[in-house]
Amino acid sequence: MIINQFLILAALLFSLGVYGLLVRRNAVMVLLAVELMLNAVNINLVVFEAAIRSTLAVGQVFAIFVITVAAAEVGIGLAIVILVFRNRKSANVDELNLMKW
Amino acid sequence: MNPLLVLAAEEPAELVTSGFWVEWAGLILISPFVAFLLIVFFGKRMRYQGAEIAIGALAFNTVWATALFVLNMTRGVLYERTFEIARIGFLGGTRELVFELGWMVDGLSTMMYFLVSFVGLLVFIYAVGYMEGDVRVTWFFAAFSLFAGSMLVLVGAPNLVELIIGWEGVGLASYLLIGHYWEKKENSSAGMKAFYTNKLADVGLILGAIIVGVTLGTFSFSELSRVAAEGGSGLQTVASVAAALLFFGAMGKSAQFPLHIWLPDAMAGPTPVSALMHAATMVTGGVYLMARTFPLYQNLAEGVRPAMVVIGAITLFAVGLLALVQDDIKKVLAYSTVSQLGYMMTAVAAGGYTAGLFHLFTHAFFKALLFLGAGAVIHAVHSNNMSDMGGLRKYMPTTYWTFVVGSLALAGIFPFSGFWSKDEILATVGYEGYTFVMWVGIGGAFVTALYMMRAMALTFGGTYKGDGHPHEAPKVMTWPLIGLAVPAAFAGFLNIPGIEWPGIRNFTEWLAVRVVPMGDYHPKSVDVGLAAIGLGAALAGLAVGWWLFGRDASTQAERDRLEIPLLYPLFRKKYYIDDLALGLVWLIKAPFARAVLWINDYVIDGIVNGAGMLTRGLARFVYGGLDQRGVDLVVNGLAAATDAAGSGVRRWQSGRIQGYAASFVGGVVVLVLAVVIFR
């Protein structure tokens, strides 16, 4: 099985996520970018499993764990974003610079 | 075996040398000290502020001493118990010096036990009334117990060391009691004067004791008596030196001229203190010492005795004269005590062991009585001065009659106790060949009667010149007066030469259990001629006194009818002896003080300042060099480095999430590249 095309797709998707993470200012969009990166990883896990065909289907199982963790992370992240927005009338990541010395 | 007991083996069989009363007699010596501690710790909380403890201890002692006294009077006692405390080798270990403590029961110490306990008990009871409302009643009774206890140790001591312990204890307690009202400067000064004068004399006592101890290897009185009785021919010189030194010590305690100066000033203390001090405790210590070491003077140190007789004679006459000009009733009695001590010392020195001690015995009763009477008067009038008294016979009958008994006894009027003891002294002194001194004694009897008549007339005769209305003293004070008036009147019958009472041994016999032949003289019968002369002198004194002072002497001029141009100023100045002593002290003190000042200014100050400067220099180096430059540099450097590091690092913590993410991504990229390139 040829997996290059999937790996390239995952790499592109991951790079897109990194870009979004570093560049987008809206906190929601940053979270979305994180989701992109996680999904790129999931593609990798599933593809390598398909190539290796391990008996326990570790790749798929791990992908499901990642999706679960991602869901929890987004839940908390969005809750924080909403609270921040309520307090500051803005969800701009640049303005959230209070957590420093 | 005890040398005393070996020597006493020839004594009659009924002599008491064992048994409960003598074997536990040491309790007499201890009980006042127990009382002292109890009073100090618990006295304040008790109903009579500790007085009951003091009285209890002395009541116990009185019972015990009376038992011993009766035993001694009927059978005679002789017992000595010592405990070895230390043993010191000297002269390269060839000789040994033994230190012992213990107690002694013989005729002499039994008499003293009885006197101190009995007179002390009555004075203590009296003091409950006299000291009522005083600021320091508890402390007063504590010190009073110490006083009596020290005296009991002094008279119960079987050796010179224990005697010195009691001797110094008496000195200390007297200092405390004379200065009882220390709020007034002159009172505490009087205490110090007593202490210093006694200390000067104590030097003699201690040196004498050391000579005795080094010569004999023991301080024991019985050993001293034994050696003295043997009359070792090689010991005369050293014995004379020791005897003279011991006598010097006795001069201080027993207030012999010219060391008598402390005694009149000791009147600054409360009157019960004066009573006890003058009667049984303290001042009799010197006479007691002379009696206790009597064989030393009788057999080995005869050369010292004439000087002692002369000093005693000067004391009894010259110091007695001073009582004539005193206004303070207690000072009249004080000078009279000095004079009577002169009689005792003269008698003992002349060889009249019994005579001197008999006078000590009777004097204790009537002098305590007179002081307590004077105290009752002072209590009523609130003044010591006879010029504030007068006419008290009407107001204070009990005090008056007991005072008259005491005065007649002191003056030596037949048949009161003083007559018998004074007569025996005169007879003994005359027999021993000191005829002139005997006439001085007769003159002294005249002077005694004269000043006692003056005191009685000014105090109780005429009209009252003080303030307020005097009242008779309370019962707690009058009963001791009566209790003392009885022996003051009748004690003389115990020792009438030539008369034997059935069942009672003769005073001469029971006073000294003759462990060694004493060689002293005591008259076998009354010399009626001499007794008549002595009594005549006393009666003449009373008559002259009545003639001079009997009328109401309400003005100073009348009181000073006796004014003799040259003599009276001399009397008022106390023969300038106090000033002489002060000058002498100053002469010794001034160069010494100057030397001490010089040493202080130049040596001690130099050392102190040097040490201070050294410390300051050291401190300056430690501060400026080590602390400021060294330690501070390290500490500040550390702080600055930490500060700089912090300032540098904190710039990284911007708080911007995307910055952190960028760093993180960059780090990953670098790692990946590193893996790819260096694989």
C-alpha cells in the first residue's frame, strides 16, 4: 500500500494548523487550528495502522483516544474563551497578555 | 575517752554524766535556728507574725535548761559531746589540728543556758507587746531567735572554734537588731559601729584561738584546761600572748574600756534587744570566755591578769560616771551595764571565778528587768529622754515597783541580789591583794547608787513633763517584769557565803564542776565589815542622789545641779574616746584610702580603659574591615547577580500565548532538523 499521498495530506494539514495557531488572532480560530493539527496526527495514525495491520488495531484505537481528548480540550478551551469574551468583550489572543511576570 | 571525764572521775558519784537531759542537750543549741528558719518562711502568715514560733523555741529551751539547772543544783552535771568536722595536718604532717562541733554541759554552760533561755523567753514575750504594730515584726523575731541561738552556741561550745561561730553569730544578729530602725541613718550607723568595734576585738580572739590550736593541736576547752592545770613550764610565753589576745577579744564583746564605745550607741535598737543584749546575751560573752578559759589565766598567764584588773577597774568606775550625765534613760542603763561588766571582768581577772560569774548571774535578771521597765516607760511616754518623763509612779505602778526592785538590786542594797554578788566581788578582789581596786569598786558602788537614784527620781518622781497621758503597759509586758523582779530580788540567796541550803549544792560548787583545781578564791563567810562598807557606799549614793534629784527637777538647770566645771564637759564628751577612736580610724583610713584611690585612678582605670579601647579597636576592625567590606560584598554581589539574571530571563515571559507557541514550534523544527542532519 502506498501511503505517501496520505502522509503529504497530513503534513499539509498539520502545517496549516501550525500556521493558523501562530497567525490567527481570534481565540476560536486558534482552537480550530489546534483541531486541524490533531486531525493531521489522526490521519497519520490511521494510515500507518493500515500499512502495518497490527492485530490489535492500535492506530485506530489511539486515533479514537485522540479524538476524545480533543473533544474535551475544545470543551474547556471554548468555555475559557467564552468567559474571557464576557469579561473583556474580546476574544483576541494578542490582548490576553496578563499571565506574565 | 573524753579527757574531761577522766579528770572528773574523782567527782562524787551522783554526778550526772549521762542520761536523756544531757545527751540531747544539743537540741537547746539548735532550736532557735529552727525557729529562725520557720519564722523567715512562715512567720508572716501567722497570727502573731512569727513571735509564737520564737517564744515556742525559747519555752522549749527554758524547760530543758531548767531541768539541767535543777539537775546541776542538786547533783551536778558533766557531759561533753563532739563530732569531728575536719582534721588538718601542719608542719609537714607531723602535727594535726582537729576541728569539732558539739555541745558541753557543765556548771558554767548550764547556768548560761538557763540565763539565756529564761531571760530570753521573758524578753520575747515582752517584745510581743512592745513591738506591736512595728513595720518588721516578723524579721525582728527572726533576728531575735538568731541572737539567742548564737549565744546558746557560744556558751554551749566545747571548743574555741564553735565558740567563735556563736560569737560571730551574736555579732551579726546584734548588728541586725541594733539597726532594726535603719530608716534613720544614726541607727544603722550605730549597728555598724557595734559591728566594727567587735570586729576589731575579734581579731584578737581569732589570733588567740589560732595560737591555742596550733600549740595544743586542739581547740577543746577541756584539753586547754588540762594543759593549763598541769602548768607546763615551757608554755608561759605563748600562753601569755594567747591569753592577752583572747582578753582583747573579750574586751570588745564585753565592752571593756576603751572598746566600750559601741554599747551606748547600741541603744538605737528596740528596747527588748537592749534588754537581752545587756542581760544574758552578747555582752556576757566576753566574761564567759574569760571564765571558760580561766585555768589559762590562773596557771599559765598570770602576767596578763594585773592589766586585766586595771582595765576592769577603769571600766567599772570611769565609764560608770558617764551614766550621771545621760538624759536618755536607756543610755544611763547602758553605761551602768558597762560598769557592771567592769566589775565582772575585774573579779574574774583577779581570780574570783565564782564572784564574777555570780555577778553575771544576778546582773542578768536585774538589768533585763531595768531595761524592760525602761521600755515600758518609753512605750508609754514615746520618748527616751528623762526630761520628758517624771511622775510616772502614779500612772505606772507595776513598772515603778519592779523598776525600784531592779534599781536597788543594781545599786547593791541588802538583801537584793546585787548586794550579794557585788559584795563577793569586793571580798575576792580584796583577798587577792588588789586593795586599791577594791576601793575603786566601793566607789563604783556609790556611783551606781547615785545614777540609779537619779534615773528613778527623774523618771518616776516629781511631775509629768511629757505630752499626752501615759498608761500602764499591757499585761503581756508587765508579767515579764514581775517574772524578772522575783529572781532580781532573791537570786542572791543562792550564794551567801557560809550558808548551805538543804538539798541544794553551793553555788560555788555547782557553778564549776572542778575538773581541774582552779585555785580561785571564794569567801567562806560574809565579811560583815566589808559588806557594811559596800552597803554604806550604796546607801550614801542613794541618799546623795535623793538630795540632788529627789525634788521635782523640772528645769534643765535643776537637773544639772551636779555640774562640776571641769568634769562634766568631759563626761558629756564621753572622755573624748569616741572622737579619739574616730581620729585614729581616720589616721589609718586616710592614707589607705588615698592609696586605694590612686590605685583606682591609675591602675584599675588604666586596665579598664585599656580593655575598653582594645575592644573598641577590635570592634572597629570587625565592623569596617570584615563586615562592611567582606561579608557585605558577598551578600550584595549575590543579590545583584540574582537580580540581573531575573531581569534577563523575565523578558521571555511575555504572556502572549502565540509567542510561546512560536518558540515551541521553532524548537521542534530545530530538533527535527538536528535529527535529520546529524542522524
